[in-house]
Amino acid sequence: MKKQSGLICVLILIAALSCKAQTATGIHLLTTFHLSGTGGWDYLSIQPGSEKLYVSHGTQVNIVNKTTGDSLGVIPGTTGVHGIAFVPNLNKGYTSNGRLNTLTVFDLQTAKVFGQLPVGQNPDAIMYDEFTKHLIVCNGRSNSVSIVDPENDRVVGTVDVGGKPEEAATDGAGMLFVNIENKSEIVVIELKSQRVLHRWPLSPGVAPTGLAIDKTTHRLFSTCSDSRQLMVLDASNGAIVSKIPIGAGCDGVAFDETSKYIYTSNGEGNITVVKEGEKDDYSKVATLPTKRGARTITLDAATHKLYLPTADFEAATQANGRPAVVPNTFQVLVVGSDK
């Protein structure tokens, strides 16, 4: 009876904490999309103005309906794929293929592949900058950033960043900010001249992964996985204005411009929710349960829903010390409000 009573107490506590987290933010796990196939995962992205969610998945990208999870197609031949970016006015999409050292160029309407574009070694995060009309590609093993003109699919610049670029964000006015994971710093690049202007240390933050920006307050949000901290910086001078504890294994961050919530996706199995207030007031308001391995995240600005990819894991570990993935359990968690 004592064991049973103890178990009941634990379950009540878990339920209470879950309700508290949901009440604080109004969001929780809504549903799970189950996708077929095997392979790893990294970033996922929603095509602006559409119902399409693109999910990196080993040697391909799955395209699914962001509301129902129904399959809408596949982009094949993207071995080691990391990220997906869109250039809507040209009807083009791009995937960064880490093991091929290329970008796959595809049609946003039909998913037809136009071809491959060589960039640096192990292209990882990729984004489109509206201000310069260029693609930004973080090359993990080249320690560089490739700048690509999507009009003619040509690399128009390569910037040496002096370390492993993990993710990037722009201020929409010509400045690019890049997390340098192995140097625990943010590099600032002027896109017009393609020059490195600053190197801002993140200490006590260690191993920055996800990066987002509030373009209104000019604040950068850098998730430092090894130190389990969200570092908030002034995007004008690099000053650290706040640091907030987060969960372990974080590899992504999303910022909702409407609610002013910052979400960090922690691979240990939860989301840390931080509220941006006035005058650099940042407070941790909730820890939302997800699933182990859900370490990257994307936000749908239209619905305010969050999407996180993961899978089920076996108890046994592999030779590299990582847990083995249960075959055919790849999934995307959908987190949001019932409203």
C-alpha cells in the first residue's frame, strides 16, 4: 500500500505540474504526426502562406499538411539533410545536404527537383534574408557562411567565421548574426560588404545552438546547450542583458512576435517557455513536457503552433553511446492552444 500511495502521489504531482505549465501559457501537446521511414532529423520549416510543413529526415525531406499531418510529398536525394529555406517570389525551395555538401533546389508548388548547388562542407542551417534577397548557409566543417543568389543559384560570397557556425539570424536591415558553437560566441557580419564586424563572447553561455531575434527590441536569443542557458544579447553592441536556465540537449529556439514568448526545444523532453517583458525583463514561465529527442523546433507565425520532430528510443545504446531509435517511429509533435 505504501508503494501504491507513493505512486499515486507522484502521478498527482506530475499532473499538477503539467496543468500549471499549461495554465501559464495556454499551450500543450495537441497531436502527433506519425511519418513513415527511417533516418535522423534536424530542422523543420513551414512554407509561408501555405499548409506545407517540411521536415528533414535522413536522405529526404517529408512534406506534410501542417494541420492534418497528411503526406503531401517527398524531396528525395538530400543525404544528411539539415535545413529547408524558401524563396516564395521565385517559387523555389532549398535544402542543405550535410553529407553531399550541396543545396537541393526544388519547386515550391510541385516539389520537383531542379538540381544541386555546391556550397561549403557540411551545410547545416539555412535561411533566406529578405533584405538582401540572398540565402545564408552555415557550413559546419568549412567554418564559413555561404551567401547564395537564388536568382541564378550562384554562390556570391563566402565568409570565414573562424569556427563552427550552428545557426544564423538577421535583423532585416543588413546585419547577420551567427552562433559559433565551438567558440561560444556570436559573429556579426555586414551582408553588403560580407565582412565580419564583431565577435561577441557568450560566457557564461557554452556551445550556442539555436538563435532567434526580436527585431523590435533588437534582442538576440541564443540557446547554449552545454551550459543549459538562454542568453539574451543586445543586438546593437553584444551586451548580455539576461540569462535564463533551460533544459538539457537544446538545439533550437523560436520567438513568437505576437505573444512575446521564447521557446527552447530541449532534447531531454521538454520546452522551456520564457516571457519577454518590458525593459529587458525576462522570466521563465513554464516547462512544457514533449518527448525525448525533440531538440529542434519551428513556429507557425499564423497559428502560433510549435512543431518538434523526434522518434521513440530503445533502452539499449549504440556503440557511439547514443540511444538506438526504434525503426519507423519518426514523428512530429504539435504543441499549441485549444483555442
